[in-house]
Amino acid sequence: MLRLYNPRPPKPLVDWTWTIGLLSAHGLALLALVWLALVNPKIPVWISEGAEAELAAAVPPAVASRAQIAEPAAPRRMQIVERFYK
């Protein structure tokens, strides 16, 4: 079987240069955060205080008032019937 030479190879589905660049940027940011947490011992305390404050604000009050459910005075059908027979 005769194969024709293709001067242009097929385009790859994933652009690996961008993928590697983004992964390395995220990895460097993570390493920087871990390094800062290890070098400065106050940072983990700040993080835990911030998490505690965020969780404390999310807790609902202990005693919540019951919501009253609104109910119509009379069913809608009865109102229509009463109007018809007046």
C-alpha cells in the first residue's frame, strides 16, 4: 500500500506548554504558602483563628423563633361560590 507523506504532523489535542506552565505556577504558589507557614509560626494561628471565626458566624442561634405559616381565611373556591350566590 502506498502511503503519502504529510509535511504537517497532526495538531496535538492538548497544548502541553500551557498545561505545564499552569501546573508549575500553582505548585510554586503552594510551596510558597507552605514555606511561609513553616518559617513564620504565627501564620497557622492566624489561619485557625480565621477558620474559627468563619465557622462561628455560620452557626445559627440556639433559640430560633418558629415561623408562622400563613393560611387563607377561607378556601378560594368558597369565595367564588359566595360571590356567585350574592
